[in-house]
Amino acid sequence: MRFLIVEDHVGMADQLAKGFRERGYNAKFVGDGEEGLFEASEIDYTLAVIDLGLPGMSGLELIRKLRQAGNKVPIIVLTARNDVESIVQAMEAGADDYLKKPVYLEELFAHIDAVLRRVLGDPQLDNPVLEFGSLQLDRHKRVVTRGAEPVELTKAEYEILEHLWRNAGRVQSKKSIADSYQRDPGADPKANSVEGLVGRIKRKIDPDKSLLPIETVRGHGYLFRESP
Ligand code: CA
């Protein structure tokens, strides 16, 4: 999952960044509406959190522009303004939900989960455990097991595996996989390539090649099969 946060208040952005990091979510932060518009138009985000009071283009204008352009990214609005009018305008412009500042992280993530369930209709969000034969991935605990045995994965390996698994049955391009994890800045680029990482994931989750959950689709990318 990739989140876009449009927030100009540095302290607030830092607090949110910490929350997203702790949950292992990939989040891009920008400080004004124009950058937000550019980001949301260029990249397919899972959800955007948009502050209404922004320098230059306001959050409201940003939401209007996105929706006019046909962009359907789920949007949660943050507002410091205690006026009903701006909330109503944002919802009318196409926001899916709103939160008044001060924002408590637990509250924000509860709203994010609720919006994603409603907007995306993703049944996987109701059940945090994905299963494939004897393999299990618990998205809340961020743990992968095979039978009763834990499978040790690095953070990048876990993120790629979750991305492929959540999109089971749909081929994922190398580009979309590369966008789904954060590279370890210290690691050697070869060891950090999508091919290298997927190869290691396959060996770790299926050492005896009895399940074969991940297929290589030549010229396209990789596919996590829907069932064993
Ligand atoms: Ca602001």
C-alpha cells in the first residue's frame, strides 16, 4: 500500500510520518497542493490524506482538480478549521472522509482502514491473514509462517511478498514491485534488485518447491497464484 500525505505543517507531517513508518506503510509526504496534484496524477496511490489549509493551491482545490481529472484515489481530509462549511465543501468535492485536528494516529489509521474497506471493497482488509496452502501471512503482525515455522524475511522481502500476495491472480510488473518497497540505502544494488529479492523470497517461503506460489511471467513481471 502506498499513501500520499499532503500536509504543510512540518511538526504534523513528522508525527504522521512516524505513524506510517511504524506500521511499515510506504508514505510520500508533500507540503503543497501543486506537488500533491503532480504526485497523485503520476502515481497510483492507495489513499491520500489531504490537509485543507495549504499554501498556494488549497486542499479543496486539489480535491476538485483530482476528481475533475477522473482520479478516484480515496481521500481523507484533515482540517484544523472548525467550520462545517469547509468539511461539507470537501466532501461535496469528492473526499471520502474527514478528520479534525488534532489528529490521533490510532484514529487516523482506523479511518484509513474503514475508507479502504468501503471504497475498495477489499475483503482482505477484514481478515489480516492471507493463506496459500501451508503458507500464511499475517498483515497485522507482519509475520510469514509455513506450517508452524516462521519464515525469516527482510523488510523489503516482506513488503514485496505482501504486495504480490494481495494482488494474487494479477501479474505485477517489475516497476510496480519496485515501487512497493523501500530500498535499504546501504545494500548493494544487485542484491536489492527486484529479480534478486523475488528469487530469495521464493527460496525462503518454498524451499522444497512444493507449493510454487510465485510464477515468473516473462517480459511482464511476477504473479502470485490464487490457489496452490
Ligand atoms: Ca495546513
